[in-house]
Amino acid sequence: MLSNILLLSFGGPEMIVVLFAILLLFGGRKIPELMRGLGKGIKEFNNARATIETELKDGMKEIEDTK
């Protein structure tokens, strides 16, 4: 519950501080690599989600067909 409250209070000024900290920690040259890796991770997650969704729908369809 407390973590939900903390996430809701994360606004514009806090976002700027976090982005500045990331820039200082990783430098300007590493940020594109980090974003590329993040994009690949999100793409893989979405592909896995779509695969599981398709398998569940197919399984439900097979169960309905056997009834």
C-alpha cells in the first residue's frame, strides 16, 4: 500500500532528477544502448504475452469444441 502511494507521488521534478542521475551514472554514450536493450526486452515480453494469450485461446476453443 505504501509503495502505491510513493509511485503516485512521482511527478515532473522527480522525473527530471532521475533522468539527470541516469545521465550522470551512465553517460551520454551508454543511454542509447540502455534504451535499445529496454526496447528489446519490452518486445520480447510482448511476444511472450501474445504467445501465451494465443495458446490459452486455442486451448479454450478446443475445450468448447469437445463439449
